[in-house]
Amino acid sequence: MSELPNETNWTALQWDGKNELWDEVIRTLDAFLEAEFDSAMDPNAGDLRSFYCGKAAAISEVRSHLLATREVAQGSHDSDD
């Protein structure tokens, strides 16, 4: 298993204006989250309901982590000015 980096490359998450890649990543996570939520709410999900709920929770955590990391990076960038 590979190790996680010790430090975050904050500059990779600092940009001004629109970033199409970032927007697409967030849109893709949103669509994936909605699909898993819909699967979990399906009356026929049966024993798979908890599996779909777990996937939705994990996707939500990744999305939240990315958004929070970007926010911290932007704060770090703003303080450099």
C-alpha cells in the first residue's frame, strides 16, 4: 500500500476564476452521489440498500474533503497577497 504524502500541494488548488476540470470533477461526483442515493432509495434495493448508502456516504465524504481542501488553499492563497 502506498503512503499518503506528508504535505498538501496547496498551489495545485489555488486558481483565480473558472476551472473547467474542477467544475467537472464536482459535477461528476454530484451525479455519482445522486445515482447511489437513488439506488439506495429504490424500493427493490433489498439487501443492497446498505451497500448503496455506504457508497453514497463515501462519495459525499470525498466531495466534502475536496471542497474543504480547496477552501483552505484559497485562504492560504489570499493571505499571500
